[in-house]
Amino acid sequence: MNGLESAEWFRKTWTNLRAEIGKVVVGQEEVVEGVLVALAANGHVLLEGMPGLGKTLLIRTLAQAVDLDYSRIQFTPDMMPADVTGTNVFTQSGGFEFRRGPIFANFVLADEINRATPKTQSSLLEAMQERQVSIGGTPHALTEPFMVMATQNPVEQEGTYPLPEAQLDRFFFKLIVPNPSKAVLAEVVNRTTQGEMAQVSKVASAEDLIQARRITREVSVSPEVLDYALSMIVASHPDSEKPSDIAKKYVRYGASPRGAQSIISAGKVYAMLEGRFNVSKENIQKAAKPVLRHRLILNYESEADGVTADQVVDGIVDAVNAGDKDPIRV
Amino acid sequence: MKLLQQQLKRFGRRVRLVRMWRGAWLGLLSGSAIALALVAADYLLLINFPPVMGLIVACASTLVGAGIGFFLKISELSVAQSVDRRAGLEDRTASAFHKAESGEFFADELSGDAEKHLGDVQPKRLYPIRFGTQQMSACAILAVLVTAVYVIDNDLLLTAGQKAAKAELKEATAKVERVVRELEVGEGAADKTAEKKLAAELRKFGKELERGRLDREEAMQKAQKLAEEAKKLSEQRLEKAQEKMEQFQARGLQEKFEEAGGDLDMLKDLQLDKMQMEALNDLMKESGADQLPNNQLDQNMMKALGADNSASEMARLSDAQKQKLAEQMAQAQKDIQKKLESGNLSDEQRKALEQQAKTMEELAKKLELSDDVKKALQELQEMKEFKEMQKLMQQMQQAQQQMQEGKQLTDEQIKQMQEQMEQLAEQMKDPAAKEAMRQAMKEMIEQMKQGNIDAQTMQQMMSMMGMGMGSSGPDGSGSTAGGNYQGEGENEKGDPMELEGKGKITAIRGERDEKRGQDAYTEIKAPTMVGSRTSVPYDKVLPGYKKTAESAVSNNKVKGKHRDRVREYFEQLSGGKGK
């Protein structure tokens, strides 16, 4: 396939995938798009929303649409790391045998991840970054494509363990699942309370996903766009060379280099989905919120003023845009 | 890539055109504003700026602005970025510009995509030629400028009478302007600032005349005033020219002096007139030649200046020089007198000698004491106390001489001297007498400072008044004599050195040995003097003397009962400090 055909194939595959998910998941376009972008960019997603908004359904439907293994882990405070990764079990034959945990799947749904202890949460770290699990000194590779989709409930914070920054940084996107509108809700009710449930067909394979990831990596990024993206990352640091005013006021720690990688990767996927061969500044702006919102560590003042991470990201984007002017003034 | 570059050039040309358009308007706006300000300043007579020049300034700035806009550098990348932004191409063009030949997977597709999108965009849509606020402002200011120029330079709105009056004034103004130009063009003006100021005032006067701001009377007054200023300036110019001429002469003289190798003897051959001599004296003073050693200077000056020196040259001579000159004059006068008395002279020789004697006499008079000094001395000598003191002094000198010859004073002599001293001391207790003496002395010192009394005269007077007489030793008598002192001494390092200068010689005589009998001991302390001041300050010599005294005390050279007294004495001298 040449470049044009590759791009065409990518768009077609992703359109089909989205359409297939859309059969089951009503509304939530941004969330679905975000999950698909993360899938194409080989990233993991943290979904935050109230219970019953279809988070689990989305993951399950995605797994069905690409016909890949899917496992769901319900995190609880008494869960141990071995419950996630697996363990060596003594067998009747007299030896030890590694019994794989639920992490060994293509799509892993870590439901209510913030209810597990930090120890258990950290068991995901190696799997998410290295795509392998080490048990008893023996590394066990995870099968590609591998994607973790964790959910967390913004309410009922009692008895929960907020995710450590190191783990948050490993999530490519943090998507906020909004409450459905009345029209969407009516559609949800109609689809689920009458007739038969829609059946999801397989529209892509594991190989297709890997191919899609390879294609998106080829998308061009001009030096100006790269500079624009990096300016955004730098502006999120209150103690950087050019911090934005809002970051200086409300941010304790800015985005990590992994954030810069994520924003460019996401921009590439967005460009491909939009039928372009280059990343635009608009793509970077679109990726800014899902990439940066969980990577900014806000200070007490933001909490006191009721400023959210999304508002801070908006402020950073505005500050960077203000400095980005037309080079020709006539 | 080639197509992409062609398309970018298309946009680049458009950008250049729009910039030229905008630059021209910006130039017109700024030029008109400046021109308007200058025309206004000219109208208010602050500067000279012909109104028509305002239009030229506006046009020139328009052209300059357009030129700058056209020739300002435009990079293709900037055009690409700008087009992306203005046409909403989502960084297609800039990315293609960078990546078209990078060999990346999507490079060709990227270029093709960018070219396709650029082809759909019209440059004039992205970079339109606008007529906005800037252009409107420029037009408005230009209109005001044109109106101002028209009103100032045009007679259309005037009546026939006003036109005639204006024509007359213009004629007068033209005349003034001619004068001004001559003033401005004139070379060699000594004071350019004054000339410029006068030219500006004349031009202002011309403008005021032209614009009818002055009535006839005022115009006359002002013209009169300016004429006076011009006359004054021309006089100043003449004076400065004369000064310059003199400077040239002086410079020429200096060159002559240098030609002569700085030898004053050779200057006689130059046959200088009086003015040249004065200039030469100034030059000598400036170059420090008058600081030459006294002897050399006296001889050279006598030779170079001859007998026709003015009082000013005489006043420059120091006391020592005057004294020396007087001695030489006296000797010369004696020689001339001898020659005249010898009688073996021709009439011409006699006449020449008489003339020389006359000149000498005049110079000698200048060296003599002034009437004031003579008067002060006379008054002093007539004072009763002074006469008493002189009498006592004579007796004491006789007594001293007698003692030096080994003769003892008789009891009668001693008693008489004691009585006289007590009498004098009693008289000196009288405040009026004391004050009269003090005043007389003060007057003498003043005269000495001014150079009216030489040092020798002063010393003689001091001697007459007994001022040189020191106090007696601890158990002996003492005497003082003033005079010049030349001797040998040691510096701080102990190296032998010549002591020169004027000073008071103090001789202390007395009984030093603890054993009975006489010990001829004379210690002479003569502080060296430089000019009128002691060369060694008191505080410099005191530690040395103190150390010597301490050494004498510690080595048992001073009798036990006197040791404390010696210590106390030095402590008091050093301000009561122990060491």
C-alpha cells in the first residue's frame, strides 16, 4: 500500500469500527473517538464518570468489534497484585506452573481502579509501560495489541486510593464520560428495553490494529507544529522559561515528557482521521485536554478557587495561541 | 515541490504588493503629519520651512514607505505559514514545505495535498488591498496640509489692496532674505553662533513683514535694532580678526625664539620692538623660563631687556633678584661715575654714559623703599620704647662682647642693665605702648610680604629692635643675632646635605657640666628656610629631640634631680602625652 491507500484504509477501518461501536453505545462520541485514538496510538485510557454511563459496555463492544480477548478486573481494597498479574501455582505433578492473571488479555478493563491499594495499582505499571509482567523473576510478555482501560468514580471517594502520579502518567488519555443528554438517554432506553440487542460484528483484526498504529506513526509533523506542542507542555510548568499565567497560579507540577509524546501521537491520529498527512495545530489543541488534564498536578489554590484541570489546560492553550501570530503582517 | 514553490511565489508577490500599498500609505500618513507640524511651526515663526516643502516631504515619505514595503524581505516559509493560517489549510503548506523532499512515508501525498489546497486559494482573497482607517487618516492629514499650503501661498482670497500691500511686503522680505543669505554664506566668521542667531532673527523679521504682523512703526524699530546688532557683530568680528592677527604675530615670534634655540642672548640680534618684547615675556612666563635660577635670570634679563624695562617687568622680580639687581646697578653707577670723572671722554661717549646713568637712577628708584615703608620705619624709630630698647640692646651687645673677650661685667653694669630691663618691661606692660609696637611690627611684615622691604633690611630692623635676642639658658645668659645661614647638616637618613635658606641662628651659652667651673658650650640651631616657611615642621623634629633627651636621661647623663623636669618639658611639648 502506498501512502494514499494506507491513509484511505486507515480512515475506512476506523470509520467502520466507530460505526460498529455506535450500534451499542449511544452518544458519547467524544469518548468513543478518544478510545479509538488511544487504540491507534498504542495508549491506555483512564475513563472517569459516574456509574452506569456505559464505560464497561464501551470496552466490551470495542473488544467484540475487533474480536480480541477481553478481561475485566473489578478492583477492590483487598485485591492483591497476584490477582491482577497471575502467580506460580504448585501442581500435582510436583512443579510450579505460572497461572496467568486477568492482565493477560488484549483489552483489560480495570474497573474502579482507585478502589485498589497502591500496591495492587502498581502491579499494572510494568504491564502498561513494558507490555510484560515479571513473576518470580521471569518476564511474561503480553500479547499485542494490549490496551488497559481503567475507570474511576469521581464520587464516593471514601475508602479509595487516588492513583499515584507515576501511574496516571502512563495513561495516554483521561476521558471524562459525561451524563447523556435527554435525547441520548431516550435512545439508550429505547435500544435496551425493546426488541433485540444489537449484535456487534468484527470489523478489524489484531493485525489491522497493529497496521493502523504503524501508519499513524508516519504522519508528518512540521517544526512549527512541534514547537507549538512543546510550547504547550513548557507552558504547563510553573517554573519553566515561559510559563503561562494560569500555570504559574494553579499548577504545582506540569506535564511530563510522556505528555509531549502523547500529544504528538494523538495529533497524528487525529490528522489521519481527518484525512490529512500532517499534524495541524488544531489537532494539538484537540488533544490537549485528554492528554494534559491528568498530568497536571494542581495546587491548593486551584482547589480553593474551584479551578479544574480542564480550565487550566484551556488557559495554557490560550496563552500559547496568543504567542503564535501570523508571520506576515500586511 | 516545484509547483508548491511556484504557488508560494504567487502569494509572495501578492504580499509584496500589499506591503507596498500599505507602506505608501503609512509613509504618506507620517510624512503629512511631519510636514503639517513643520508648516505650523513655520507659520508660528518658530522655524523657517517653506509650505511648499511640506508637500514635497509628504510625497517623499510616501515613496520611501512604498519602497520599504516592496523591498522588505519575505521568506517562503513565512508565506507558507501565513497562507496556512489565513486560508485555514491546517499547516498543510508549511508541513509540505518542510517535508516535501524528506523521503518520509507520506511526503508525496503531503505535497500533493498542499498543492491541491493552495490551488483553490486566490492570493487576493488572502491579502486584499484595503482602504481602511490608516488610509483615511492619511487622506485627512494630507487634505489639511494642502489647505494650509494653499492658504499661505495663495492670494486668491485677498482684495486688490491687500494684494498690493502683500506684494510690497514680499519685496521687503526678499531684500531681508538676501541679507540673511549673505550672512549665512559669509566665510571666516569668528562667532558662527551669533551670526546664525542674527540670520534667524532677520529671517523671522522678514516673515513677520511678509505676513503683516508688524505695523510700520514696529517694523522700523525692529529693523533699527537688527541693524545695531549687525553693526555690533561686525565690530566684534573685526576685533576677533585683530586678535587673530596678534596671535599669528605671537606665533611667528615663538618660531623666532625657537629658531634662536631658546637662547636669550641671541634675541638681541632679532631686534625686537616693545610689543614683541611683551609677547616674549608672556611666552617666557607660559613656558616657565622665568623660573630659571636667579643669577642666570638676572644677567639674561639685564641683557635682553636693556634699560627700557617697564614697571611691570620690575614687579615680576623677586626680592633676591631686586637686591642683586640693585647691587649690580650700584656698581654700574659707580663705574659710570668714575668714567665721567676721569674726563677722557668724547662728547658722544659722555652723552651715552649720562643717558645710561639716568636710566640706572630710574631703575634704582624703583628698587628703593616706598614712602609708606619709610614713614612706618620713621614712626617706629621715633617711639620712646623703641629708643629705650635700642639703648638696652647696645648695652647688652657691649656686655656680650666684653664677656666673649673674657672680661667680667662689673656689678654696676649688671645693676644698670637690670634696672633698664625692668624699666622696659614696665613700659611694655602699658597696653598702648605694646599695641603701638605690635602695629609697627605688623606693618613691617606686611611691607616685607609685598616686597617693599628686602630681607636684609628686615633683618637689620629686627636686629635693631632686639627681636633676634633669645632667652637665656637655664643658668646663663644668651644672645641672638639674625642673618643668613648657610651650613651643613644631615637628612633623616643621616646623609650629609647642604642646608640653605634664611633663618634665625640661636646660640645658647651656659653651664652644662655638673662639676664646678665653666664649660664653653655653644649649641647653634638654625632652622633651614625655604622661602618664608621653615622646611622642617616642628612635629617632625620633636621626636628626634625627644629621643635624644630620653636617651640622655636613661644613660644617666642628666642629673637625677633634673630628669623629671626634662621629661615634663618634652611631654608638654608633645601635647602632654607620655610618649
